[in-house]
Amino acid sequence: MVEPLSRRRAIEDVASDLFRERGYAATSVRDIARALSMQGPSLYAHVTSKEDVLSSIVDRAAGRFEAAADAAEARAEATRPGDPAQAIEQLVRAHVRVVTDDVGEATVFVHEWRALGPERRAAVLERRDAYEDRFRRHIADGIANGTFGMTDPAIASTVVLTTLNGVATWYDPEGRLPADRIADHLVELTLRTLEASR
Amino acid sequence: MVEPLSRRRAIEDVASDLFRERGYAATSVRDIARALSMQGPSLYAHVTSKEDVLSSIVDRAAGRFEAAADAAEARAEATRPGDPAQAIEQLVRAHVRVVTDDVGEATVFVHEWRALGPERRAAVLERRDAYEDRFRRHIADGIANGTFGMTDPAIASTVVLTTLNGVATWYDPEGRLPADRIADHLVELTLRTLEASR
DNA sequence: TCGTGTGCCTAACGATCGTTCGTTAGGAGG
DNA sequence: CCTCCTAACGAACGATCGTTAGGCACACGA
């Protein structure tokens, strides 16, 4: 990780990793400070509350997922318009890229947002639902035009999204496969899961 | 949930649900007591520590997964010996049954065991690895004899296991589909993921 | 009727939590 | 030199954490 621009951003970066490893509730403000060689209370010069740090991380991660999905759908529409398989492929690649670009941040978006207070949690839930609906919509399109076909579209969608979110759990930047290869395999597995049975 | 046999067991049951909803670290001993209409310290008449409760839950869940997998593999060997697809089908059904029989307990086994201390966590990790290796072994068998075939067996195994563990996240006992139907669909999706491409 | 436990209570402990506060060290600009 | 700003410090607050200790009430066997 390179030297970040602002101190605030540095705090969020180490907090992402700690939240990912131990979870939000099990990570104390002093833990975050210690990882920056600071005293716990010193963080409050840059941050208004612990939950605020979590909220910022979640917001930024959500923004990255949304922007990547926007670009993916535009790309799919530009190359093979109306093709659900192409849309899903681009969405999967975009998702994997966002996760592998910053695993800590992505994990917080996938799991730790539940620790937010009720109002903020509801807002995040809404964004998550909207994001996942992109996938569901293209899956529904594919069923409608015969590209896809499965006994239960709802379960298939859930399984696909669970698989994609799971990447944040097991991806290892030092691992055997580069992010691009992982994306290739996930595209293959996803389309195989969705496509009409023979 | 019926009236449990012992007070100790009742404590573990409500703790399972709370750990599932909020996580171990975010659940206080007094939260568990309140759910039983008791005072926090009163729990210590039945329990030696908070981590001990978590440990018991994890152990019991692990035992249920292992026993179900034992029976599944025996059943597969009795009906269609040496058939990897049959073994995987039985293992998937067994896994889904264990999860749906007690979602709280299963979720704790899938996620919250990380909150255990180092020695206990290592022991659980070993059991989890052994359990997951059953799946990987049958997948490897299927590749060896041509039943299965995919570009990257390691990723395929990981995806399958992520999918199965994910059931604990989204399964809703009040939901549209009964547990048996969910198992049917997961068997279909799993085998479709694994089988040799056309 | 009388112990004798079991099951839960309240009080309280030390540790740690998130957070507020007053202050200090060091550098930039007039 | 004086001033102001940034960045951090250490003390301390009230709340809550997991846990221990001691006592009260009610059931049951003698």
C-alpha cells in the first residue's frame, strides 16, 4: 500500500484491513491507532466517530462497485447490445476487479456494513439491493429470450451473487492466480450455472 | 424451537441466534441473558465463560456436519459406489439439511468460529478443512474418471464450497421454498458447475 | 419439619470501550 | 519575534465489558 494522500484516508485504509480480519466490533479505535503508530484519541483529530470511519469505507466501496458496474453495462451494450450473457460477463469481470483491487474495502462492503446504525444500514442495504438487481435484471432478460434457463431463477441469482461476494473471502493477492485469470474462471462458472440446460 | 432439555443448552440456543444476527464480539453476555429473561451474571451458574459458549456451539455444529457427511458418503457408496456425482449429490443434500435444521448453529460454524482463541480456532480450522476435503476429494475423483471437468478444479471447489456455506447466510425458514426443494436446486447447480463442459 | 441444594438475584470488581479535553511540539508566514 | 496551524500527546470521563462473590427463595428427600 502506497503512502496515502491524507491522514484521514490512511486511517480508513488500515481500518479496512482490521475490520476485514477481526470484524468491526472486535476492532477498537486504539487498535486502528496502533497500526498507525499513534495514540487512540489522536484519531479524533481526523475522524468524528468510529462508525463514521466504517461508513466512509462502505460508501467508497459502494461507489467503486457502482461505477464499475456502470462501465461494464455500457461496455456490454456497446459491443453486443441486448445480449444478457455479455452483460453478465462484463458485470462479473467488473465485480472481480473491484474486489481484487482492494480486498479489505470490498470485504467491509460485503460483510461489515451490518455494524452500522439503523439509518445508515438501511441506506447501504438499498444500494446493495440496487447493485445486485443489475445482475438479477440481466438474468431475467436471459431467461426471457432463452439464453438462460434454470429451474429456479431466484435461487440461481442468489447463488451467483453469493459466489461473487465470496471472492472477497478467499481471494489472496499473493495467490497462485492473477485477478484476471480468476475473473475468467468466474465468468465461465457463472455462465455455466445460468445457461439453459441441455 | 422447543423447550430444550437443559438450561445450558437453552443458553447455547439463544446465543447461536444472537451470534448469527450480530456476531460474537457485538453480543454481550447480558444480551444473551436478557433473551432468557435472566440477569447477566446468572449465566455463570451454567457456563464458565463466553468463549466457552461459542466453543460448545461450534463443536456441536461441527459434529452435526461430520455425522451428516459420514452418512451421506455411506449412502452414496451403498447405492452407486465409485460414482463421484452421486457422492457429491449426497454430500450437498446432507450439508443443506444440517444448515436448514439449525441456521443459527450452522452460521456460527461457518463464520463466527474466527472469534475463538488461537488454540481453539486452530482446532476448528482443522475440522473445517477436513470436512471441505471430502468435497474436494470427490471432485478430484470425478475429474480423474472424466465425470467432471473444468478449467480450474481448485477454483471450482472453492466456488462450490462458498455456495454451500452461503446457504447459511440467506436461508429463511419462513421462506418460499422448503429445505428439500432448496437441496434439489443446489444439487442441480453444483453438478452443473462441476460436470465436464460440452 | 428440617436441612440441603439448585437457580437466580444484586453488588461489585478491574479492564477496556468510545470519546472529550487541555496542552505541547514543530513548522510556515508576516 | 510573534502568530497561527497542524498533528499529536496524555489524562480522564462515563459506559459497558466479562466475570466473581455472596445471599435469598423455593423445591425436595429425610
